Amino acid sequence: MTENIPPCPKCSCEYTYEMNALVVCPECGHEWVPAENGAEGGDAAGERVIKDAVGNVLQDGDTVVVVKALKVKGSPSGIKAGTKVRNIRLVEGVAGHDIDCKIEGFGAMQLKSSVVKKA
């Protein structure tokens, strides 16, 4: 499966091997799923980290503030900087739009995380 099999996290043995979905240590008998230990280095499946314009980690249900004025197609006025958006949802959006929300006066829309900051 993987080309670089990690050493055993318990005894640091280098002779680990894969058995189905597990990695096994022949010296101490420890078995583990390799994705558990590598989750800090990269994004694990389903565990996407989205950060706002200043680097704060966003989560579903957070309240954010728009940091710059945004133009909205079909609307004579855009969204002003400082507009508070409550109860956001993080989604796999199109073209970097990873926040799904409702804004008073505009309705449902998607925003980029780079134009908001956590309130």
C-alpha cells in the first residue's frame, strides 16, 4: 500500500509490515492504522482545516465578520466591510468559496474564507 512504512510508535522498530489495513510490529506485536499517526502532518480524509483571513481556524456554527467590501452580482449595493455573518457552514465550494451562509438583506450565499475573520 504505502512505500514508506513508518516505524513502530511504541518500540521504534524499523521492521514493521502491512497486514490488510493495519501496520504490525514484529518485535512488540503492536498494531495500528497508519493514518492515525500521520494526521498531524497532513489533512486526513474528511478532516479539512479552513482558516480565516488572519489565520484563525473556522468551524461550523461560528460567527464571522466580513473584512473587505464585496461586490454581489445582480445587486446595486454590495456587502459592506464589518457585516456580521452568524452560523456559518463549511462546505466544499466552487472556486475557493468554502463558507455557506445567510446574510441579512442578501439571502443565502457562499463566501471565501480569505475575506472573513472570526468574531
